[in-house]
Amino acid sequence: MAITKETTIAAIEVVGQYKHVQVATDTVVKEDDTEISKTRHRHTLEPCAIDFSDNSKVETDISGEHADVQAVCNTVWTDAVKESYRKYLQDTKPPTSS
């Protein structure tokens, strides 16, 4: 009786004006080559973040992502997209309490 677990990329999607990258991964558990469990996990990557102390752009760390996900991010997250998203974040910053 051999139990195995495999995680694969099910989908990589680019959505919206700011090119958010959505990733779906499937984890399949098998016993003797018969699937006994399958789960799907989704997460979204944004092109950058912002440091509100000085409104500077903070690069999104994609080093832990699958190589295919990194390739998509590096293709669609141009400097223009990142700067546009940084400006959007700056303009929509929630008010701070006094």
C-alpha cells in the first residue's frame, strides 16, 4: 500500500487592469494509484505593494513560486504596470486615524 501526494499547477490567470496573477494548485493524494483526495488552493499575486511611509513601490517576492508562475509575472508585470498600480494604491490609501 503506497500513498503518494502530488501538487500541480491547475491554472495561471492574469486578471484586471493591474495584471494580478491568480494561481490555482491541485493537491492529489493517491493510494496505490487510486485518487483518495483532491483539494484546490487559490492565491493571488499583485504586481507590487506600497510603503505608505514614503509611497515607494515594494516589489512582490515571487521567488517561492513555481517557475511557470514566475515567467508569467515577469512577462506581464512591466515597469509601467507596476508604477500604475503603485499610483492606484497611493490614491486609494485608507485615511489614517489621528
